[in-house]
Amino acid sequence: MSSTNQVANTSTQQIVPVQATFNAVGVCTGLIGQGTTFSPPLSGNTENPSTLSLGGNLVMSSTAPTIASGFGTSPTITGVNTAAFKVVIGTGGAAGGTITLPAATNGWVVQAFDVTAGTTLFLQQTGSTTTSFTVTSFSITTGLAANMTAGDVILFMAMAY
């Protein structure tokens, strides 16, 4: 019977904090860790005060959304970016409306929540262009389009695709 020598095999994984560096237009120029610098190309991601882009394509913008149509008479919109904002339905109510956003590569994907009448209505995205989206409210019981009531608070989250 022959015997062989066994060699121990170990590996060490070190997790170190890193700091990103950005140029004047918000492009990541490198990562700095403990004694190590990683240089581009890291990715096509961009971060600056006005937009979030991935691969050079807009994802979110600090440009405030605006109401293009619908949502009753004199609705209000509150928000400083496309990531999350609020619409309060105007007088007369409405079954939906259209919001204008900055130009996206393909369009906008949106989630909308009626936090006032959420037990009787649900909102569905029913349209998307590169610069806008449309939502319609539907009755939970009938499934038919139904008006939101004046004063209803609608919360939105929008992401470009």
C-alpha cells in the first residue's frame, strides 16, 4: 500500500471598503481601495446631480414631471424627480391622465398607487412614449374604468427603459 502526501489548499477572500471617483460630468473614473486603484472601464454607469443613467441610457431624472392631461380640473403634482412623485386629483375627478417626463431611450415603466381609494380602485399603466405615460383607474369590483375622486392622492414611481 502506498501513501501520498496531502497538501492543504486554502484561499483568503478580503473584503475592503472602496471609494469611487467621478469626473466633472459624473462618470466614474475609478475605484480606490486599501492600497489598490481600479481604473475604467468599470461600466457605462453615470451618476450626477440631474440624472441616473446605465450604459448611457436614462433611468431616472431630477427633472420634475408635469401633468399633460387628465386627473380632473386643476390637479396638483408634487415631486422633484421621476423616481417618486405625487398627484392630487382635481375637481370633478377623472378616470386617468397623462404625465410628461424627460426623453427616455424607449419609454417609461410606471407604478401608481391611489393611497386614498386604494381599496376600491386600482391604477394601471395604459400607455407609454419616450416622453410620457398614461394611467387609468379601474374599479376593483367591476374591472371597468372608474373615476378617481377629487382630492385622491396618487403616488407614482417611474423608471425609463
